[in-house]
Amino acid sequence: MRNLRLLRTGGCRFAAAPGAPQCFCLSAEPDRVLVGSQHGLLELSPARDSVTREVSLTAEGFMPEDGSGCIVGIEDLPEQECVCVATAAGDILLCNLSTKQVECVGSVDSGLSTMSWSPDQELVLLATGQQTLIMMTRDFEPITEKQIHQEEFGEGKFVALGWGKKETQFHGSEGKQAAKVFPVCSYTFVLLLSQSVGARKVRVWNRELVLQSTSEPISRLEQALSWKPSGSLITSTQEKPNRHDVIFLEKNGLLHGEFTLPFQKGQVKVNELLWNADSTILAIWLEDLKVENSNTNSYVQLWTTGNYHWYLKQSLHFGSLEENQLVSLLWDRENPYRLYVLCQGWHYLSYDWHWTTDHGMGENSQHMSNVAVIDGGKQGDCFAAPGSEEVA
């Protein structure tokens, strides 16, 4: 019976920032955001609306000057007093924002599609252009390398394996099957969406990069993938003949529920699914499928669940202007109800939500004690059962 209410919002635009933003993460320092652009690494201060420090990777020769370079991952390493940057060209860099020194600690000839660090920053995972997974220590000493595409089912054949702890995920894409990784908890699980004949599979690895399980091919399974932090469910999206669903799978790939998005089939594309820290809110980043000679509209929807029903509580609309198109979004790690959004025009936004119950005063017997529950654009009433007003 609760709703999500916007408690406060903050926003700024970094007009002096060069290039176009590609990804971002929160710095360990308060009021600092780290953003990777086509030219290098920037440290921003939302409170002061300014670029505080910058490291150029084009001047160092690690990214091309024509702006075609791409940063696929950044991670603040406060104990090492540097920021780790991974580029699509395959370089792993340590950038010191104070001295502006850049050190290349490794390189992968086939390129990198993503990078993710464990929450304790003891391990780092890389997905390469040759469809392999590389695990290294915090000192960038290789531990193991495994092929993503394997014939084996995994150690957990026909068994839903796991210890209730998860850490990383890999997202696939239809073309190059690139993986995307991000941490969740103290143990490592790796998820991959791999293309098969007209379908995709979900694969799960453990912290030692030992394949645990492989799902059956799932028809029309899309690239968005997220693991619910407090449970053992994998969240993804699936296009069905007459609707667009968010689906839930167990670790062995078996379906475990679904709900339907309020759009027609083929109307929107789901770019990302993102659970907040306490698993109470599922953020869905969507955009309209591109219409000829026009930009697409972007949305972020916030969904919650109760009594096995999914409620659309909030919807953020970012319009179709190019500068308002989303680059990335993150939930705060410590405040589970704070959402950060970065747009292409260097707009940085934060939203703080809180739970509330919207009800009538009900001061006396003549007042209606109504409770309003938000569920998207639906309108309905709940009536008392017949005879409920009778007194025995």
C-alpha cells in the first residue's frame, strides 16, 4: 500500500567538460564523480558545477585524437590513490588525478568489452574481444583465463547452484556478443547472454571462473540482465508474440515469474535493468525504437512488488533532445533510494526517493478512509465485501 515519493532532486550541467561522456562511477571522495569521455578521465564536483581535475588520454597516446576512442570501464581505487581505466582498444591504465600521470599496467590485443572490480577490490574481471574472461589480482597479476563459449553445461548440471552470494554480471549484445560486468556481493558470479541458433542462453560462473550452469536456449531473450542482490533470481527482458515482458530466472535458467511492460511489442527497447541495493526497486531504462528523422524518447521506470504483483511507481521522462539522452545510471551503494543519472549533454542528476502511504485523514466516521496506491496509469477502486457494514 506504499508509494514512492520524490523527496529531493539535484542537477547540474558541466558546460566546460570536453568531449562526450561514455560512462561514470562515484568517487570515494564526497561530492566527486568520475566520468570517462572520448578524450580521457574527468573528476567532477556536482556541488560546484565544475570540472575539478582531468587526465587526458589522447595526449598520452592511449586514445585517438579524432574522438573515436571508447572507455569501457572505470573504477576508483582509493587505497592506491588512482583510478583504473579500461579502453576498448585493450589498455588497462592507472591514472593519478593529482599528478596526471598515466601508467599502462596491461594490454589485450583483441580489445576489451568491459571491466569490473570485486567490491573488496581484490579481484578484477575483464571480457576480451576474443570472447574470453580474464581474472587478475588487484596488482594485475593474471589468475586465470576462460573461454566464454563452452560446450559443457557446468558443474551444477540440473541443479540450481550458488551460496546466496553474487558479485558480477555479464551482459551480451546481439551483434558482437559483448559482455558487461558489475559487482553485487562478496562472491563472484558471472552471467553471459550468448547468441545461439535464434535464441540465447544464460551462463553462470563462480568466483574461481568455473562454469556452474547453462540454461536452455530462451527465445527472444534480450541483452538487459541484472541479478537481484537479496535473492537468487536473474532479471532480464523478453519479447513475446504479443507483449514485452520482464522475466525472472533461477540460477539454472528456469523461469520464475514475469510481468508485462506497459508498451506494445516493438515499441521500446530496454537498455538496462538495475536493482537498488536492498532489492526493493527495479529501475528500467528504456527508449523508443528509433523513428526516421527523429531522436528517440528515453525513460526510466521504477517498479516495486507486493503480494506477487508488480507496480509501476514512478516514470522519469527525458524527452528526445540529443543532450538529454541517457549515458548511464547508478543506484547509490549506501543510500538504496538515491538514483544518479548522466546525460549526453553533461547533465548530472540525482533523485532521492522515500516510501509514503497516501491516505485520507479519516478523522471521524463520516470521513472516507481511502488509501491511494500508484500502479502506472491504471485507475480502479476497491470495494468492501457485501454485508461488511452489517453489525452482528
